[in-house]
Amino acid sequence: MIKNILVPTDFSEQAQSALNVAAQIARKNNAKIYLLHILELPLHLTDLMASSNPAPAPEAIFFMKHAHNKFEEMLAEENLKGLEIEETVSFEGVMEGIIESSEKNNADIIIMGSHGSSGFEELFIGSNAEKIVRTSKVPVLVVKEDCDIYGIENFVYATNFDDEDKPSLKSANDFAKLIGAKQHLVWVNTANGFKTTHDIHEKMDKFLEGMDIENHTLNVYNDISVEKGIFNFAESIQAGLIGISTHGRRGLSHFINGSLSEDVVNHAKRPVLTFKI
């Protein structure tokens, strides 16, 4: 059951799309939305706001008023009428502010917009969504455009059917039931990690023993990479949502090994729901 939804916003079109998706879920579940804006002030103003100084600098007041006006613009949308929405401004870094707000408000899910990134931008900067996916302990739903979340019929969940993925699959199954979608579990078979269809199905059956996973299909899809396989399989069944788990690697390990879930979040056109292992 989803009762608390955190929606980080930079007031972009993608952030509005994330809020619209959150509104759909909140209305169906009588949930509360925490709308968070990270106010990235110049360093001297950040220090001043964090101090006990009772009189914020005029520049800080200007930025606060600007954020308040933007909140009002977002919340004027008709689809938000009657929902419980709490506005919050944080002066921390983006990742720190979102994770702290998620924990403080007992968020069941983070829903955020993303522009995605590629090439050198992806290598040297990465997207905020990617950083949150890597860090968050609760599921993160990343959207890039407006989406009718309850109109999604097919939900792809990519997994290697290892036991450590069972809690994530259970959470994915709960979300599939929440939105009324059919779940399609897929193993992407590649040349580097090739397994026979017999071995894969044997592993699938063993993995699902004792698990109450309803309304699902089991699939093996061959492709040149796991990421391409996920996207191509999702396209082949016209899936409206992709789900994947993440180990949340950081630092040098992340740089060397990369992260499939973060690549999927960055490159997917469809909404992506991630779960922390």
C-alpha cells in the first residue's frame, strides 16, 4: 500500500509529468504527496540559511519567493485538486536532500522526472535520477513524459532469477497489482552469459517456488546486450513500464562495472521502476 509519495521537482516539464503520475496514484490510494524542491543557493547563502541568523539575506528571500511562485503554478493544475500535498524546500545537495526527505517522510515511493543523458554528459555528469536510483532504499519511478499509469496493461520486469532478487520481485508484483497490469518476467540471454532455454526455465521454476506471483508470464529473450534485450522485449509486447532491481554500487566499483539499472533509467523512453536489493 502506498501512503506517502515523494516527488522531487525542478519545475521542469518532466517534473510536472512526475507529479501528474503521483497524483494518479495518490488519488486511488488516498496517499499524501511531498513535493520537494532543492534550492541550490550560492555557498555563502547556503551557510547563512543553515546558521541561526534570524534574518535571511535578501538574495535568499528572492530565491524562496521564486520557488513559492513556481509551487503555486504547479499546484494550480486541475488534476491536483483535493489532494493532500505538502511543499518543502531543501538547501542540501540534490541527492542528499531527496534521500533525507524520503526517510523523514516515510516515503513508500519516489516519483521523479528525468531528461535522461547520454555520451560524455552521461559519463561525466550522470542524471539526478540515476544518482537517486543508486542510493534510494525505496522504489524509484522515473518518468520522462506524461503517462497514464493506470492505463498500463503490460509491465516488464527484468531479472536474472537469483534469490537476492525475490524481495524486489515481490515489490514489483505488488505495484503491478496496484495499477492493474500484467507482469512479464524476462531473462535476457546474451552470448557472453549464454544459458540454454532448459537451464533458464529450470532456474525460473526454482526461483518462483513458494512465491505468490499473480498474473505473469515467463520469457527468455535473446539479444546482443541485456539493456537492448530489455528495451526490445518491452517494445515487442508494447509494455508501458519497465522494472529492474539495483545493487546501488558507488564510487570506483560503479565507474568500472557500470550499473544496468542506471543505464536503463537513462536510456529508456518508457517509465522505469527500480528496486534496491
